[in-house]
Amino acid sequence: MASLAALPSRASAFDAYDFYGNWPTHVVTGDGTDVGISALYQIDLNRFSHDEGRLQDALTNRRKYLGFYVRKQGVYDVNVQYDYQARLWVDAFVRVRSKGLLGTDLGIFRFGYSKTPVGFEGVTSSAATTFIETALPTQAFWEGRRTGLDWAWARPSYLINLGYYFVHKDLDGNNPGHSMAGRVAWVPINQAGHVLHLGLSASRETPEWRSGVSPVARLRARPEDGLSAIRLVDTGSLPFTDHIDRRGVEALWIEGPWSAQGEYLDERIKRDGGRPKVEGHGYYVFATWTLTGESRYYSDGNVADRRYSGRNQAVIRPSQAWGAVELALRYSQIDLDDGAVLGGHEHNWTVGANWYLGEHLKFQANVIRASTERRHVRVDPHIFEMRAQLSF
């Protein structure tokens, strides 16, 4: 209430409006508290060919996030977001920085519904991904969001992140059970425009029976589009799942306008009753070049957003009014065949172009050449995608 009472004292914040940067979607009170609304709107176009009629062209909304936040730099932040397109909660958590609250630095504590740490692309903000959709292994293996408690120790040269997700269900009533996860990263080079990041991550998810029904796992991925309902690689349902182990190895290099990023992910599903375990694995690598000279932004173990120390930032901040242009090339691969489970395998090439118009507007185009085989049936679709994005 004290923060709200102080709002009129900073009404001048609206006078600093700038179309390319500062939008009046938040105010900073007299005591430094930042109060605002957050939004992410994406509309996508998908066009398919050479797909034997399996994939349907589409033009529709991809995400419609709306939320609010209250933050005091170095002390705490509260974030709540809901996706009105998918009708799912996105984030709902409280995060406290022990140094600002207690005067002693014991790390950063977060409680609520948030992203789990295994999967570099997965924990990157949805507004900041280099390509329109995440790579095949991220789609198949990333656990997503869960409700629980996590702790982070973020330093310029390293990061440690541990989480225990223990609430019986997530906020959308799915995924009963609990998970333990951890991520560590070493950052021997960490300067603006010059970054080398090397990381490892792992988790164990233990799902629970619900209403007498056994836990079910499933590995699958779309052909790096976001609008079709078809997965060309899919293990099908795997009942009687006892636990799921995930592992990841990640790397990021930024040198001026150039960057490279890669990740290996695998998932092992242990099943009850002597049933054979099922394993899937995959990786991606990509490179980017910003024609206009800007560097990708990095902070606290990820690109684009200050995950532990402040407000979200654009992955590339244009240095001129008409924006920044980025080109990208990605190769991704996934294998979901394991013994009697024939989920298929796929590899994709993607060429992308991004136009960042200020900090809030982004336009993307991707061309994908996919190659898939499942149960001796080959489908090699060609995909063209475009996206317009508004975020703040």
C-alpha cells in the first residue's frame, strides 16, 4: 500500500516515453519499487509443403500472455502471468534476494510456479528465442513449469541453481508428483559482447498415481512449428512410469555480432513391473550473425533476460531507430527409437531472420527442411514460418 501511495510522486516517468524503448507500462515509486503490467503477444503464419497432406497451414495467435509484477531491485519481485491463448498459467512466483532482505547473501530464493532448469532453450524467455520455435530435443525433453522452491547462487563467473518441485499438482491441475533438479554453469568470459558459457543440468521426476491410473510418460516433438497438432516423432503413451531422469550439456559463445549455441539433452524413463526402460536423446547447434553489429545480451546464465537480478531485457537492443537485423542457422536432431518403442527419428535444418524494432517489437521468418522416419515411413516436410511479436 505504501508503494501505491507513492505513485503520484513519480508521474514524470510517463514523460520519458520513447516508442523504441521506454513504454509507460510501469512506474517506479519514490522508494524504488517498480510496479507494472507485462504482456507477450505473438501471431504466427505456418505454411507446409512436401508433407503428404499431414500438416495443415495456419495463421493464428501463438501466445497471449498478460500479467503484472511488483519488484524492488535487489530485494524481491512478484510475477504473475497467464496465457489466454493456451488457457494456461505461465509464471506465478515470489522471489526474494537474501542480501537485500537480510543483509547477508545466502542466494536467491523463489517459491511458486516457474520453469524447471534442465534445457537451456527451455529456460530462455519465450519472447527471446532466436528461432520461432525451440529445437526438437527441447520440445521432447524439457519438463516445463512446475510448482515448488528453487535457489540460485548467481555470480559473474558461475551459476548454481537447485530446485525441488513438490506441490502435488501444477497450477493447471496436471503432472502430479515431485521433481528434483539442478543446473550449474561456468562463465570464464563474461563481458558485454564477449561471453563463454558452459553448463550441465540434471533432474529426476517421480510422477504419482492419480485416481487409480498409473503415471504415463511420452516423448514427442512437432517439426519445429507451433501451430500444427501433428508430431512426426512420437513414442506414444508409456504407462507404469516409475521415474524420469533428464540430463543436459549446454554451451554458448558470443563475440560481438557473432554467436554460437548448442545443447545435448537426453531422457530416460524407468518403468514398473520389469518393463524395459525407454531412452531418447538429441541435440542442436546454431550460429547467429547480427548484420547491424549488435551483440546478443547475456546475464545470469541465460540470454536476453536478467533472470535473477532485474527486469526482462531484449535479446538484442538495436543501436539505431530502424532496428537490428539478425541471421541464424540451426541444425537439430532427435532419436526416439529404443528397442520395441519406435518413436522415430528426425533431423532439421532451419534458416532464420529476425528484425528487432526497438525493445518491444520483433519480426521473425524461418525456413525449415525436416527429415523424419517413424516405423519405416518417411515424411520430409518443408516449412515456412513468420511471426510478429509485441512484448513488454
